[in-house]
Amino acid sequence: MPKPKLVRVQAAAKVNLSLQVGALQPDGYHPVETLYQAVDLYDTLEAVPAVGISITVQGEGAEAAGNGPSNLAWRAAALLAESAEVEPNVHLRLTKRIPVAGGMAGGSADAAAALVACDALWQLNTSRAKLLELAGLLGSDIPFSVVGGTELGRGRGDQLTTVLAKSEFHWVFALSEQGLSTPSVYAEYDRLAPEAPAPRVSAELLQAVAAGDIRQTAKLLDNNLQAAALSLRPDLKRVLAAGADAGALAGIVSGSGPTCAFLARTREQALELAVRLQASGRVTRTVVASGPVRGTSLLAVEY
Ligand code: C5P
């Protein structure tokens, strides 16, 4: 079989319709129950043969993502090579559209993309279960970034169960110039609410999503990390208020923030909402995206 000269993949951003967080555990993580949805905002990654690992990054927040071994895509390639006992020989070309440190799984998408791309480039045929296990070692949200769709995440967020989602969901994301670090938001969460109960995504929300009831879904969006994100970034209150004023069905901080996500009834209304948010002067940049979509997909393999 000829060896691929190039593999191209894309990986989707995510939003948490619900993020329920329990108390800090001795391992430094929090048990969560979360309802993830992948949306059609993608980072793309090309993998080509090389000697050793190298990466070039362009696009949204390229400098912050970094082009060294700390980049999650690099770490994913190294982990896959180690696990499969092959030489880590790949050059990665990453094009970012998902904000870095934005609460939309931008870094996780890149790691998922690298796992899938290197698996194809090195012709490993890694099983789905093994790929998800490696993804979970790299980060809590990375298994979801591989799978996508609408999934319930348990454990650290890495244990996935597929959930029925009948409708398409149309979102407007208000992006922030400055990122928020996930560990610092969790630390603020501990400071604000150390007596967190066992995390549960509400059955009502799961029913609303299964039925494609957008209005009811909007009422039930819930993020336990929101208060912590707002405590670290009080300016986000103005962003959420701008969404309410502009007619969003609901607004929520996405994951650990600082991106804010607003739900609209239709794609047209999402586009109108984005225009109104920009006009409000309280939001500098918006992205309209819809879900659910696949997490990471192979776009091309060239021989
Ligand atoms: O798993 P990941 O590397 O993405 O997690 C980054 C940080 O977020 C962890 O070091 C931890 O501080 C926090 N975290 C957590 N509980 C989770 C997921 C992440 O406390 N379930």
C-alpha cells in the first residue's frame, strides 16, 4: 500500500448546553456531568511526512497556541507515536478558527485532529476505543472533540454517552480578546462554591434536546462555571446583557469562558442577533455556528 503524502482533517468547536461541576477531588480534577454539542466552526490540520515532529500554526490566536512541544496537537502526535511504537515523524500545519483559551475546546480540537491525522498518515488503524483512551489522557474534553455530535460527558468530561438531539441549534458566539485559563476558572469555582453537590444534567434538558424544543432548551441552559468566569471577568456581564437586549433566546458562558454563547431560533435570527450584538458596542467579534456536527473528520488523504 502506498504511503500518504498528505492527510487533511477538520475538528469542530464545542459548547456546553449544561456544565454541572462537583467538588474538587484529591487528583486535582472535578467530577462533572455535561451536555456537549459540537458546532460548525472548525480548525483544520494537515499532516505531512517529516523527520521528527514540527508544527506551524496560522489563523485565530496562532501565537497563543504556540508552535512547540507544548502545543496540544504536537503532544497528541507524540503520544500516538509512543503508544503505537512508531517513529514520531510528522509535520503538522494547523489553521485555527476556534478561539484559543475561549471555552470552546480550541486546543482539544487540535489534539483530536492530530490523533486522527497521524493515525491516517502512519497507517496505524488505531481502534476507536484506543483513540478515545489516548484522547482522554491528553485532556478531559478531547474524547468529545474526536466524537462530536451531542454527548453527555461524565467523569472528568471524558466518559461519553450519545444523546438524541432532534433539532439543529443555531448559536452566536461573542468572542473575547483575552482568553481565560481553565484551571484558574476551576480554582475560582472552588473559592466561590466549595460545597458543590454531585453533578447532574437535568432530565428536563435532555428531554427538551431530544424533542428539538429550542425554547425549552434555552430556558434550561446552565453552566456551573459561569459565576466563577464572571467573577474573574466581570465585563462578561455586559456581554450577556447585550445578548438579552438583542433578543437571544438565552445566553451562557461557554465552558470555562470567556466566550459567551447565545441561542437563536433559526440561522437567519442568529445572523441578525450577531449584527445587533456588534452594533451594541459591547461585543467586538461574533461567530455564528450551528450544531450538532461531527467532531473530527478526515477531509482528504493524498498519495
Ligand atoms: O483535562 P484538562 O487538561 O483539559 O484540564 C485542565 C484543568 O482544568 C485541570 O488541570 C483542572 O485544573 C481543571 N479541570 C477540573 N475538572 C475537570 C476538568 C478540568 O478541575 N473535570
